[in-house]
Amino acid sequence: MAILITYPKNKVPVYWRIKLEQKDDVIYFPFRILKAVNLTQEDKEILQNSKALTITSLFGAQVFCNQLKKLNSTATIYVLSKKIQQSLENKVSNPIQVAPSENRKSLLEELKNKHVTDVCWLIGDKAEKYYSDFYGRKIVVYKNTWDKQHEGKALKIFMKQHITSALVTSISNFNRMFEVMTRVDSNEYRDINYYVLGENTGNYIQEKGLKVIYPDRKKHVLENVLDSLWHYEREN
């Protein structure tokens, strides 16, 4: 019996790591390799001249702090969650605003309500399609990649472990996981409870006839999902 979390271990609060590990084996395997990209001169100029920036992921915040903050230290940065805000605090001089709820639509509404029009979205390549109808400029600051070596490691997980619950953080994570799961001669993946952080991922998994558990609140979403997962595992 094991829990699979497709999220880096160091990004999961220590409190929840300890609680989950008291019940079952917990495997942390992100099903992704994130790499910062080198921006073109045009993208650098767009970032420099923007009055507002949006950052929608922890890795995006890391890339900004490590490589891009010198390009624009005055624009207000709008973020999806307090966790992203905390990762930026004390590392940047920019003012930071947090969306009312931890999702893209809430962030967009916040920008509209504050009449912010000159905005630049700092995103990953897999997220581009989700922002296609959002106003403002979009700059891809990191790529979400995958390789045969990690695919082999993932295959060993499903060959050796009986996974009962999985926290899936994105559609691309699930697709890579699904490809590996279906290569193992077993239907056990149909019995897994799939916990998700957002509706897009959940709806996508549900369309495959699999059981999905959504967060039941819009703030502290990760902690909310981990709490649901822990209660289920404790009672079963």
C-alpha cells in the first residue's frame, strides 16, 4: 500500500510529510523535469517595460528570483497563492499581490477589478494553451520536459508498489503517469483515488472513467487535498 505524490517532496509541508508517512509508504515522483529557458532580447524588453507581472507557479517564482528579477524590480507581481508570495518575499523588491482564490481565473478577475492592463504573464510551456485567451503578454520562462531515464524509474514504482491514492498536479503529469501505468500488466490504476489541485486536471482524469477527488475550498488548496488524502488513508 502506497501513496504517490507527483509533487517535489521539499514543496510539501513537513507536517503533512510526517502525517502521511505514519500511515503508508509515500513516494514523491513529480513526472516532470523543469528547466529555465534563455529569454530572447524581445522577451527581456517586454518584461522590463511591463507595469505588472504574474507568476502562477513556484518554479516560475524560482526562475524569476534566480535569473530575471534584475530586469524589473518595480512592477507589481500578482501571484496565485500565499506559498508563491512567500517564495518571493525577501528576495525581490517588487510589490506582491495574491489572488483571492488559487486559480488562474481568480487571478485574471483580480487584474480586471484593479484595471490592470499592462501585464506580462511568466509561464511554463505546458501552460501556454490555458492563457491563450487571457489579455496581456505571455513569456515562457521555463520548460516542462521528460526523458527515458525518468520513465524507467516511474515504471519501477508501478511494478514494485501497490498505489492506492495519487496526488496529481497537472494534466502533463497525469499523461506521463498514465502512459507508464498502462504499460504494467495490471488494472490496478483503475482503483486508485486521484486527488487533484484544480478542475482542469480533475475533469481530464474523470473523462477516463477514473475516480477523482477535488479540493473543497479555494485557498490553501494543497493542504486541503493532503488533508482529504490523509483522512481517506486513515479510514481504509
